[in-house]
Amino acid sequence: KQEVTQIPAALSVPEGENLVLNCSFTDSAIYNLQWFRQDPGKGLTSLLLIQSSQREQTSGRLNASLDKSSGRSTLYIAASQPGDSATYLCAVMRRMNTGFQKLVFGTGTRLLVSP
Amino acid sequence: EAGVAQSPRYKIIEKRQSVAFWCNPISGHATLYWYQQILGQGPKLLIQFQNNGVVDDSQLPKDRFSAERLKGVDSTLKIQPAKLEDSAVYLCASSSHLSGLSKNIQYFGAGTRLSVL
């Protein structure tokens, strides 16, 4: 059974700091790994998707890495801003017995960036 | 392009009552998902449709939850009767890619927040 864990559960930093969010998963047989952002009262927004054959993806101030062999991913946020405050969710895409795919989510990291 | 639409946004009911949620996916998206997100946890997949067929409902409590996607477009999720532990946000998502492709991005609606008293 695939389990996804995120550390820390909550993080508070001052504006301008660089920070790292961690994600670990137990089964390395994944199609891809995605990082999502969730704002209060809103749905999830996909930030970055890393294919299983890739090592990292970058979008603006965000950089996500993937190490399948160790079952780990990190999301690096450079020069954090108050607008980055949200919950960040990690999810792995795995194949079900039916042949279809399924996203398994971690519990998230609540980030607060103070001005 | 319009996003995934869900209604209602909020619902408060008493235990043992019934409730229904509605989802309209992005036009043309073949795959539709319902997730349950309990406070402090990540979303958990309840049911996945490919067009109007169910491909995974292994975590759907079938004694009280039901879902349908008539005509392969919009979908409804029903709870009957509700329990206290059903209090959660119910998220609907859709994707255009057929399962089996590794780049299968899901687009999420804003969710319905259910409180069972």
C-alpha cells in the first residue's frame, strides 16, 4: 500500500527566506509525483509535475526534485513571499490493478510567510 | 476555459439526513474524480469515472455513499444517511488524458464543505 508522508506539518518563516518542503513515499513504482497548492476554501492547483524518469522540474521560484530510489521529493521555494502562504500537498500517481491510475496524497504542509 | 464547477459550496445537515453534491467537469474531460478531504488530511479518492463507467470505487463506503455520472458529463455524489464522520470537504476533479498516460493532470473544483451535526 502506498503511503505518502510530508514533513513538516506546518512551517512559519519570515518573508524572503528560502525554504524546503519534504515528501516521502513508500512504493517507488510511481508514474509521476505532483506538488499542489491549496488555499483556504479553494480547490487544489497543480504546481509542478515530475515524471518518474525525471529528476527535477522548475517553475519560477519553485523547484521540485524527485529521487525514486529513496522515495523522496523536495519542493524548494526561493525568496518566499506572503502570497506563498497556503497548504502544499505532495501526491504520487500509481497504477491500480484495473490498469487505471490513482493519485495518493500526503497530509500536506501548512506554510505561513509573514511580512 | 471554464474550470470544474461544484455546488453547493457549503452544506450543514444533521446526522441521518441525506445530502447530494453536484459536479460539472471541464468540457471534454473524460475522467472525473470525487475526493473526500477530512480536516488536516490529504484528499482521499472515493470514486473515479471514465466517461460514464466506474473504474475505481474501492474506497467508497457503498452502504451510504453513491455516485453517478449519467451521459458521461456531470456527476452527483450522495450520502444517505450521513454520519458525523462524513464532515469533510468533497472535491471533484477532472482530467482529459486517458489513464495510462503518465502526464495526467487533474483539475480540481473549489469543493463542497459538509458539516454533519
